[in-house]
Amino acid sequence: MARTTPGVTRRRILDEAVRLFATRGYDATSVADIQTACGLHPGSGALYKHFPSKAALLEAAVHDNLERLAARTSETADAELPDDPREALHVLAGVVWAFLAADRDLVRLMIREFTGFPELFEAMWQGVVATVYRRGTEWITTLRDQGRADVTDPEATAAVLVASLTYYPILDVLIGHTPGDLAPDRFLTAWIEHALASLSLRG
């Protein structure tokens, strides 16, 4: 009977599966590849003690990582933002970039495999990404209602600002380059100035 190598846990299998799926692709990664990466004998079948199939492993890996990301994102996004808009933008940018940096392999996996598993990755959008868009919309709406910002469509403005912010790390994940090959501090400074101008702040 095949035995699991000591120290090879369910968490280790999930992490190695995400890494391989993200770098090689789901179809090009075999169960034997994952077992080898975990230090298991490729023909032992030990992985099946934890997961009934490769598809089940993918689903578990995505859901497991999403739960961790969603908890961190929700906790940060729901925190009270600083009253100063510039500082608040720093916080929002930190939330977005921290989410995308937390698991680069998961982001790459979602982009590579979305068409094959749309329902699976829809959870990532609804559970994590949409939270950031919602928080941005709420913040801009509050500024407008307080008479501090002149914004016609807070939801669209938030979408544009968050989308431009996410483009930086996503491009880095996909091709190893950032927009204009800018360092993060330069991009963030320019993004904040652009955001402040878009909000047409008063007073």
C-alpha cells in the first residue's frame, strides 16, 4: 500500500499543484508531476489519498487559496479609510497590490485557465476582486455625498482607478515587465496623482 512521505501534507500538495498548473498549464501537468514535486514516488498514487482526481485537486487548490485571500482582502478593505484622500488612496492601493502579490501563481493560474474552468474562477471575482471594486465605489460615493469630490459616476470611476492599478502587477506576473518598466514607487505616485485629479477634490 502506498504511503505518504512524512511531511508531505495536503497543504504541500495544494501549493505544488498551483505552482505547476500556473507555470505549465493544467493539461500539461500530470498527477505524477505533482507527486514528484512533493517528494512522492510518481507511481505511488499517494496523492489520491487526499484528492480523488486532478480536477478535484485544482478545485480544492483554488478554493483553499481563495478563502485565505478573501479573508485578508475583506478584513483590510472593510477597515476605516483615513480621512485624507491621498492617504486613503495609499491604503486602497496597498489592498489591491497585496492581494495580487499574495499568490502570484494563483493569479497566473486564473488567467491561464479561466476559459476551461469559468465557474471555478468566478468565485475569485465575486469573493475577492469585487470586494475591492465595491470598497472603492463606496469611498468615492462618500466623498461625493460629503461635497468633497466632484464625481458623476462613482462606480465607473472606481472601476477605472482599480483597473489601472491592477494592470501593473498583472503585467509583471504575466510577462515579467511592468508598464513602462517603471519601479512600483514611481507608478504608485503617478497613479495617486491621477486618482486625485479624477476625483476633482474640493477644499
